[in-house]
Amino acid sequence: MHPFLTTYDINIKELGKESVQRLLDLLKNPQTKAQKITVPFRLIERESVSMG
């Protein structure tokens, strides 16, 4: 594909780990409130964001 597209490199392993932990917490305690989690990522800028 041209131009090469900008993308994110997401830590899938960490995302899965956090998701499973939240699910287990919810199963143990259905009254658990929603929580916002942040998983590290890296923006990979390619030709689709170049200025010329």
C-alpha cells in the first residue's frame, strides 16, 4: 500500500492481561464499577503523515 500508513504498535500482551484481570474482578464482584485502563503504545509515523 502506498503511501505507507501511520499506525499504532499496541502491547497486545499487556492489553490481554489487563482485560482478563478486569473480567475476573467483575466475576468475583458483579458490583465492580467500570475502570479506565491505560496500556502503553507507540505511534509509528509513516508516509501518510509526511508534509510533502
